[in-house]
Amino acid sequence: QVQLVESGGGSVQSGGSLRLSCAASVYGYYMGWFRQAPGKEREGVACVDSDGRTVYADSVKGRFTISQTNAQNTLYLQMNSLKPEDTAMYYCAADRIKWYLLHKYKYWGQGTQVTVSS
């Protein structure tokens, strides 16, 4: 079974940092982080493949970093220089198919809320 559980969300002031974690019962999957703000579509934030290659949305490039443990049991999203527009529910996703930042992953976590105040 594939199980994904996010944690680490919270409230932070603009310019602050948060580190999201995703406990994942997978190995060799493509994984990514998505986010969805009220009234907006879910968008891809960052993804990583089994070789550790990463892709970022232009809106977070240079500020966010996606990473995994060596065993690929935990996925992280280090978020620095946070902006109010980063406020959203953040979701962890996994799939055997390399969807990059497209909203087509098969497995999803329940989400963790990130709120950035100016």
C-alpha cells in the first residue's frame, strides 16, 4: 500500500521559513509537492525522481528545495523567503509515472496548511 502523510505546516510571517515533511511508504516512485489556494486550481510546486533530479515551478525556484531521505521514506519541502502568495494547502504526491508538475499523480496525502502573513 502507498501511504502519504504530510506534516510541518503552520503560520509564518512573510520572509520566514517552514519545512514540510511527507512520510511515504514508497520506494522508487516519482514524488512531488502541490499546493492549492482557495478559488485556485491545484498547482505543482516541486518534484523529484528516483535519481534525485528535481523540477520547480518558476514561482518558487530559488526559494523552495525538495529533497528525500536516502531510503526515500520521507519527502521534504524546505520553504524559505515565504510570501503571502505561498499561502495554500500543500499536498504530497507519488506515482510510478513521471508526471513532473502535472496534477495526475495516483497517490496523495491529506494536505497540510501553510499560511504566510505580510
